[in-house]
Amino acid sequence: MKIAIMGTGLIGSQVARKLAAAGHDVGAHSLSTGVNLLTGEGLDDALRGAEVVVDLTNSPTFDDASVDFFRSSVTHLLAAAEKAGVRHVVALSIVGVDQAPDVVYYRAKTLQEDLIKAGPIPYTIVRATQFMEFVPSVLGWTTDGDVVRLPATPIQPIASAEVADAVAEAAAGAPLGGTRDVGGPEVFPLDELGRITLAATGDGRSVVTDATAGMFAAFKGDMLTTGEGAHLATTHYRDWLRSR
């Protein structure tokens, strides 16, 4: 099967390798290969003959510009995919994305989902919990000197490799016409996750619990964790840290 992947970053590069190893004809596309979803440049060539397109692109910012990014990129992608006769669109989104309208980036990702759902092509949306690889960046957002301020928001970290597995499986399968949630096997309060991470890496910073600190303070209850029917990955966070 010919599969076009939009985005060659952390997830896109892994999905491309997994699908190619499974015998699919894979093309991985990004700005570096001459494909610009914001303008539509290069899309016709990238999608020619493709049966499936996987959207793993991401906005370069988390601010208001992210809304415009997804509106433009999805509109161009769907138009080009319909023209090329693509039969399945797969996109990666976030567990709980539609429950936090006050968070601009989550509102932008919800728009991405809504455009795909309303579009002309059968689709599958894979929603994942927070990537383990991103935890150090989250700590950096609210670091002040030797102190990291974090809320106790429940987080269910998943290894990016297992997110890539879920996306690759979706791309090789039939369209769901809906969403599939995937998450890690454990849930941690974010402040506890921060302490575990710092201790495991020998980082001398300390964590202070602060219900108002950072983007994740906007999420209440179990918004960012999976519910019934989700697929749970097998890699535990402490094991992932040791493997790094």
C-alpha cells in the first residue's frame, strides 16, 4: 500500500520506518522535501498514487497562530488528498483535546479534528496521552533557578515509540470513522512525575507543588488520562528513564 506521511519529526520518522519495514511504499514529506501544507506547495506530487495519508505535522507555536496553522494545513491537505483519490486520512491528536477550550493549542488541535471529521475522506484519529520524551521540556517551562513549580495534574505518559506503533497500525488498517485513544500504563500527578524524573537523572532541582503553574494547571481532574476502551501501552516510565 502506498502511504504518504506528512511530518518527519519524532513520530513521523518512526511511523515511516515501521510502515516501510512492514512492506508498505512510504513517502515521508515535510518542508525539507518541498511540501508546504500552509500553501499547498508540493502536495499534489507528494500524494500522487497514495491510498493513505498520515498527518503528523505540528504547529511551530502553541499560541493563537496554531489555530491558523491547522486551519490552513488541514484545508490544503484534504483538498489535495481528495484530488489524488486518497481513501484514508489518519491524524495524531491528544487525549482530552476537546475538554480544554481555554487552552489555545488544544482548541487548535480540536479544530484539526473537526475539519477532518467534516471532510470528504474516511478517517481515523489517534489520540495519545503526553509523550515521555516531552517531560523534561515540561519541567523547563516552570523552572525558576533551582525550583520547578508543577501542579498535581494527573498525567499518563506514553513512550513515543508506542504512539508510533498505534499510528502505523491505524494507517495500515481500515478507516475507523472515529477516534482511538492510546496511553501509558500508569498515571502520575505531574509534580510527582517531575520528582521521579529529576531523581533519576541526578538533577539537583527540587519540585514545588503549585496548582497555578504552567499550561497543565488549566486541566482539571482526569482530562488528560484515558477512559474505558483505550489501548494501554506497556512501557513504564521508570523503565523508560533507565533505558535512556
